[in-house]
Amino acid sequence: MDMNSIQVQVGNSIRKHREGRCLSQEEMATRCNISRAYFGRIERGEYNVTISKCKSISDALGIALAVLFEDVI
């Protein structure tokens, strides 16, 4: 599996959990202290997001970090 595919899968997982909590990208970006544009790029898999940023996102979603990677094959 190539890195781009992993980035897209992680982004899709983040989006699924965000939408499941009825949160906008703007709300998530504010909770994570990043711009909405940057958050959108993470969800689209355009950035290779760091583990520490993934932890910040999982905390904002109220889930364990490992949950973000459950759907990544």
C-alpha cells in the first residue's frame, strides 16, 4: 500500500468520526487549533499528518487514537 492511500484512508476515518458527531470542519479545526483549510486537506488525504496531530484530532473527537486507524488496511 502506498503512503498516499494511507493518508486518504486516515482522512476518510477522521471525516467519518467528525460527521458522526455532527461537527463541521470549522468546529474541528478550532478544537485542534489549526485552520479549516488545513483540516480539510487532512481529511482529503493531501497531507501526511503527524501522530501528534492525529492525537489532537482524536482528543477533539473524544475517541482513542487507535480508533482513527481501525479502518486503515
